[in-house]
Amino acid sequence: MSRYLVRTIRVAQRRFRVGRYDLVLLGWRLYEIFIYTVLLSIFIEHGYEVKRRSPRRLILVRGGDEVQVLFNSPLGSSIVRDVNGDIDIAREIRGRPDASISGSRRTVVVECKFSGNPTYITAGRFKVMAYMYEYNADLGS
């Protein structure tokens, strides 16, 4: 990828117009990915192995214990069934936590914020509470 970069690699907190061959790494997205990899490393350090993977979903196993780790994806246990009788709209509006962990014992939702703005961070706390309610999660962060 780097051989196609004509000018520079930029890290930013917001989107901005760039040239055709610029690579822009958004700080908030890198932070989400960093937190996701930290979660995965914790499981690997505790003996879990990747059983199945897809772009936004991993199934980890250790012995008979199986855990699903999702990245920016809705969990299957949403309480949102329909919107005014429309099931398709309900599927589109389901919450998408930055990361989530679900297994036979617990469900955890994680919302990552890369900002110094107190208003934005406070809004993230309410997002976590909404995700916990929607997915009947045991823990939110």
C-alpha cells in the first residue's frame, strides 16, 4: 500500500479532503482498533484460540468455552424486533457497539472514545447504557 502513497500518511481526529493517493488514518478509528486488539490479546493470553473468523466477528475457544467477539457489529440478542411493524428497519437501526463480547455466561459491550471533549465522552456513556439495555448486557465500558 505504501508504494502508492504519493504525498503523506496523516493521522487526524476528523475527516478532511485529501488527494487521490493520500492515506488518512483517523485517530478515533485507530483507537477503536487498538481497544479491539487489546481485548483479543487478553483472551489469547488466557489460552483462547481463534476457531472461526470473518471481517467483524471472531469465535474464540478454550476447552469447551466459546466466546464471540464482534467489532462494530450488532449482537444477535437485540430487543428491537420491529419499527412500527417493519422488521427490515429494525435490523438497520440495531446498535453497533465498537466491540462486544458474548458467551454462555456474560455479554459485554464496549464503546471507545478518542476525544478530549467532555460532551462527546458523556454522550458515549449514554450510548453504552443504551447498548446494555438493548442487548441485556451484563457489563458495559
